[in-house]
Amino acid sequence: MKTQPLRKETNCLNCGTDVPGRYCTNCGQENIVPHESFGHLVKEFAADIVHYDSKTLLTFKYLFTKPGFITKEYIAGKRVKFVHPIKLYIFSSFVFFFCYFWLTAHNDSDPLDKGTKVQVEAARKQIKEVYASLPDSIKTGDLSLDNWFRRLSTFDSKEMYDSVQKTLPKKYRDNRIKRRMARYYFNSSSQDPETSAEKEHAQEELFQHNYPKMVFVLLPLFALYLRWMYDKKKWFYADHAVFSVHLHVFFYLFFLLCTALDTLFHIEVFTSFGLIVILAYLVIALKNTYGQSWGKSLLKGVLVTFAYLITLLIVFVCFVGVMTLFIA
């Protein structure tokens, strides 16, 4: 394919620097005629795609086959042939959270069984008649939180509460915050095994949907824990941050693969085994990156994992506490 011709002028169109050759020594832009041919556009596009794909494939290859290798290379300054850690993290976290929530999604709109549906429909009819006779001050729902909970306690189940909400006109229904409070109220007040399972599912759902937010706190804290464990004169915080990013990227992609296999075969063996593999990966990566003995790497791997899990629990509890205060 014919090469795009150079400009006769030697000033760079991008930054104005004098260009002695084909590329600007200041910004790197090629000093070619600005009106490119279609063939040249296609050539540049293909070159960029191949270059990006080669970097991505090489990055993932070493990420999975040589724990800690990319981190060590990046810290040593060998960075051109690998995807930048931040770009790598953004891409991997997006793929993980999008696919993970899709794989683990539960269908909360399953139809009720025939007997329950008859009871709910009868209750709806009765409640509609009772609602029509209520005074306007109660219909508007301008109640204090205490009175709202008292009214909530009159319902026998979450299904009954939901049926009332669907019966009421939209402007009289509880808002999203109150509906969430009602869900937790019925889950916590019932001792029925099925409702307890629903409570556990609600807590799991809350954790899953807020884990992406918590990671923004956990990832830099993980790097901070590593800084406390290694020589501060030899290793900078940024070095540990790069290690933390690469480890989280491996976790996202490998755990996503395990989750997909569990979902496919309707088992939980792969994710359980995957957590063991991830811990082993951490120890190997620590050994290869920081160059300490296997014993020290294993000890520090266990300690940093324990600290990470404790921090995860604390951050989650704090998050739920803040949300509860907001609701109250």
C-alpha cells in the first residue's frame, strides 16, 4: 500500500515544532499531508487494532501464566509492550461486574403458585374496599415514620404489602426507600425458612450490587497493606498499587470464568476451587515480584488476604450503616 506523502513544510501541524524527518520529535505526530487517502486510513486503523490486540494478548498471557511478571516489568520501566494498568483495570472490572451480575441474577418476578395467587387476589379486593372508606388524611400517606411502621405491622406478609401497593393509585404508593425498608422489615420479622432464605438473598444482592463501589476503597487499601509489609525505601506505594491492580484484574477474570462454569453446570465447585487458586496466585506473585522466600511470601499472602477480608466486612457494614441513616 502506498505511503502517505510528507508535507513540504517542516513545521508540525500539531505543536508547531520543526520536524527534520517524518515524525515530530516533540509530540510524535507524522508530518504527512493532512488530506489522507482512504487506503491510508484503513492501513492506520488496521495497524492500531493489531498493535492494541497484540499488547492485550501479551498482557493477559503473562498475567495468567507468570504471576507477578507484568508488575515487575512495569516497575522496571518496561511498559510499552503491555496495556497500562489503569486501562487494564477499567476494562476488566467492567467486563467482570457486567457479566457477573448477569450470571448470578435471580428472577424476583417468579409467578405465585395457584393457592397464593387466589389469596392475594382476595386480599386485594378486600383492601380496595377498605381503602375506599379511609379518610383522605390517611390516604395521602402523610404519616410519621413511627406510624408508617405501625401500619406496616398490620400486614401478614410481604406479598400482602405488595398487593396493597399495586392496588393503590401511584401517587399514594410508598416511595422506593420505604419499599426497601418494608422488604427488610418482613425479611427480618419472619422466622419462616423460606423467608429467611429470602433475607439471605436480599443481603447477598445488596453486597453484590455495592461491591463495585467498595472496591474503590479496597484496592488502594490493599496496596497500603503491602506497603506496611515491605521495605519502604526499596518499594514505593505506586509499586504496590500496580501489583494490587494486576492482582484484582486476575481475580476478576479468573473468578468470572469459575462463576460461568458453576452457572453452566449448576454447581459451586469451580468458585470454591477458584478462591484457593487465587490465594496460590497471590503467594506466587508476591514471591516473583518482591523476591522474598516462599515462607515469607506465604505468610504475607495470608496476612494481606485476612486484612483484606476484614476490611471488606468493615466497609460493607459502614456502607449499610450510612444507607440506614439516610433512610431513617
